[in-house]
Amino acid sequence: MNEERTRQWILKAESDLKIGKHEILTDDPATDAIAFHMQQCVEKYLKAFLTFTNTPFRKTHDLTELITQCSEIDSEFERLFEMNVDRLTEYAIEVRYPDEMLFPSEDEVKKRSRLLKM
């Protein structure tokens, strides 16, 4: 079960990555959607690791919290803080709703996407 659940998290993460990779290459990329999917990708990969290690986690989109949990198991995850990956958290919710209207620039999205080695 743990192995299958981990695999499911990874498949979902890779779907988000695929969407972001394809959209960034378009002539007029939807930067809000790319940022959202990149945040989701990281979140799901972190949850895959926690699932794989049998570490319970709460329902959250907070990458700082998830990276911290992963770092407690493997200190290599601290590198994600050095790369500012946790800053993607702001795209988990804000880009979804029109009252926030967060549209990151194409440069910002490309910079954040490079963190994921798109």
C-alpha cells in the first residue's frame, strides 16, 4: 500500500510538471497556471517522500512545512530552502482566485521553473 500510494503521488507530481513544461513553451504562457502547477509538483513530490518514509503529514499546501518535515528525515532537503523553493507556496492558493489576481511575470515563472530543472 505504501509503495502504491507513493507511486500515485509521483504520478500526480509528474502530471503537474508536464503541464508546466508544455505551457512555458507556448507563445503566450499562462503564468498563473504554470506557477500553480509548479507549486503543486513540488508539494506532491514532498508528500511522496513522506509517504514513502511512513511519515504522517497534515493536509497542507505549505512547502515550508513539508520541506521542514522532509529535512528532519534527510538533511539534503534543506537545499530546497537555499534554492527558495518554499517561495512557491504563495502560488498554491493565490493564483486560483480572481480577487487575488496574482499573475507572475514570465521571467519569474521561468526562474522558479528552473529550480525544478524543467
